[in-house]
Amino acid sequence: MKAFASVVLFLTGCAATSSFTSSSSSSRASGADSSGTVTIPNVFKLRKQEAIAALRRAGVQGDINDDGSMCGSFVDGKIIEIGEVCYQFPAAGRVQGARLVVSLRVQTDDPRHGNIGKNTEWYLMPNLIGMTFEQALAEMHRAGFAQDDRVQHVWADETTTCKPNVVCRQYPDVNERAGLNDGKILYFGQERRPTVTGSDTPPPPTTTTATTPPAPTTTSTTTTTTSTTSTPSKPATPPSPPATTTTAANDKHYGGNGSPPYRDSHNAPHGPGGPVYMGRGEPCTNKIDHCLRPGVWFAADNVVAGSLFRGTPVFELEGKWWTWRGDEAEYKFLFKTKVADKVAEVEVGKPVLFFVEEGGRKWLDNEYDMLTSSRWSLGVVDAATADAITIRGWGPVSLESIRVIVEKKERAN
């Protein structure tokens, strides 16, 4: 008697299930042993058809289906090209029945350039460490970033590790997705003058405000930095993130100042809590509310058990909902959330928001990234125990990454 097993495959941006192959063999494949089990091969970074062929040779007899999720640009430090497998379940080396399911995820997006033609268009950020300001700008032009007014020069406070007048840190980091319209920060070491005994002239400050840093190639006090904001050509253009300001080491870099949302002089919307911190700060764990702030909701297109939907942080202004990039939000549902403090708050069969670990990075380290990240996902809880929380259609996730829903709104048709 023939047995058919549905094999789930995750493809970027797809919610509906489709099949790579639609039938299974009635006889045991050559790779299956006498007990009808197979050892799952490693198909990471194989092309889709190569991965299917490898699974069949190993003895997998079930269908291989396609059912939507995102790869991102990098997995395990490797860039994932279009058509390559970025994830498999069971993992390589696992032994299971020849007719049981196998899950794959395949890259369908350009890993280097995305959202083309939209306000959220992005490129991968190049490595600028060790370059002068002029060299860094030229490298960014080659990578696709042509808007110099989005680049900010800041003196770094790492006086012992940063060489004078060259980039020692950058935001966004190397190979992160950086929006064309988003601000970028380049941190430079300062010229350090020797201390003269008895001199009334103090040494140069270790930091300057981001709005008026000195030019990167001189120790003169004349300022020639660019700004992170520019006058938009029309009111609908989204605002740049507010400039980073100098703060004391123990200042809080998240949560906002409690002020209401507003429109600036260019009519661009801004969220509650005032300026959003975009410099490097504390890892945004659940201990600091994932670097979110009062007034943050999540917008999602739908809620379906077994499927994942992106959760976009949004805020309300003038009866409409907006993203922290300044775009009007598209959504079917809105969710107000709180950090899940204990497993008992996570209910089986109920949706939750969770932050997806990507490329070995569990958290981001600044408020702006957490408010604009595509790694927030909405899924339905399949199991919740002290040992593991499982999201249907995804798998196990950490309790500290979960936000439980405390209020829901549905958009009227």
C-alpha cells in the first residue's frame, strides 16, 4: 500500500503550501536500510534540485513541499544565494523513517539588494573598518549607497583601540542590511595630543556630539561633518533616524522619554518617546523590554496556525498607524504585547510575537534596529513546557524572545 508523506519546505515570502515533488515511491529508495529508516544528508547551500536529489538518494520517499519563510542574507556566516537551501529539518545526520517528513527552506530573494523601488530599499553594508572618511564614502558608493547626507562622522570613545582618523566601528555593521534612506554612523579614532605638565590646555574630548563632529582628517576645531537628516522632496518621504547624541556611559539607550508622537517641520511622522537611539548599546534582551517603548504595537497581515507572518513595530498618529521608518503601516491585525515573564503566560493555541535568531545573533544592540527589524514574527504556540516552547510551523524558540499579546485590534474592511 502506498503511503504519502507531506514534506514541508519553507520558501521566502510564501504563506501557501506547494510541492517540490508530488509523489513518493512505493518501494524503498536505495538509501533506506532494511528497517525502512534513512540518515538525513546535509543539504545546506545546495541548489533546490540538488538537495531534492540528495534526499532521494539517501532514501527519503515522501513528497517535498514548499511552505514559506525567509532565509535572510547570511546563515552561519555564509551568504545564501537565490535557489540555495538555508535550513533543513531534521538536521543532517538524523535517522528517521524513510516516509517521514523533511523540511527545507530555500532562498528566493536577492541576498545583497532588496525592496527595490520602495522607501525601504536596502543593500548589504560593506566593510569600512580601517578606511578614512573619503575612502569609506567611495566604498559605500560602490556598494550602492549614494546619499552622503545619510552618513554621520562621530569621534569614538575607544581612545586606546581606535587609530586616529580611520573607521574603527560602523553602524550598520558589516554585511547587515542597510536602508538607502536610513542613517549610517562611522566612528573614528582621534588624534591624541600628549599631556603637558602644568598646561592649562585640556586634552581633546573623547567624544563629540553627532551633529557637529570635527572633520576626519584634521585636528582643527572646524566642523565639516554631514548630517543624518535632509530636507525631503515631498512630505511623504520618510524621516531619517534622529542623530545620535553624546550620552554618559550609564545613560539608558532605550525606552524613549515619554513624549507623544508628532510630525516634524517637514510633516514627517515620528513615534512616541522622542529621538530613537541608533548607536551601539546594550543587547536588546527581554530584561530591557527588547529595547521597545510605550506606544509600540505590532502590525501583521494575518494569524494562521502553522504559518508565520512578519510582525512590524508600529505607532498611532492622527488615527493612522505608522512604522518607525515613516511609512503608513499595512495590516489586518494590530497587537499590543508585553514580555513573557514565565512559561505559564504562553498559552498553547494562542499567537505570540517572537524575535528570530539569525546568523548566530540572538539580539540586536540598539533601539532603532529593534523598532525596524524584519526578525519579529507572529506564530501560534504548539507546545509550552519548562524545557521548550514550540511555534507551529517553525520549531522551538526561547522564552526570552517571546512577547505575549495583551490586546488585539482588527482592521475594518
